[in-house]
Amino acid sequence: MVRWMADEELSMLLRRYYGGEGGLWTVIREHIAAELKRCGIEGVRHIRFRRRDDGYEVIIEDASGYETEV
């Protein structure tokens, strides 16, 4: 598991996303993927966010145990 506090740009995107603005998930995923790449982390990941008083915590877990629904 990898965790970090979202930067200002990602926090803004998440506020808009959770506020109901559509079409942002792809941009959010790209932001997360770029950060993971900078850290040398590859592969399928499960992305979660936890709201904190000072922003959003990004929580990344290995997705090998998750199955997609058909």
C-alpha cells in the first residue's frame, strides 16, 4: 500500500469530482498514474481517497485480488 497527501491540483480535481462535476475521473487517474510512474510503481492499482481536514489522502493498493464485474 502506498499513501500520500494529494497536491493542490489533485485536491481541486477531487473537490470538483465529489461535488458532482462529471468527466473528471480520467484526468484524476492520469494524475495518479503520473505520480506512480515517478515513484517507479507499475501495474494495476486500486485507487481510493480519504477526505482529511487539510485535503485528500491518496491510498493506492495492489489490485491483483480484485475482479471486474461482467
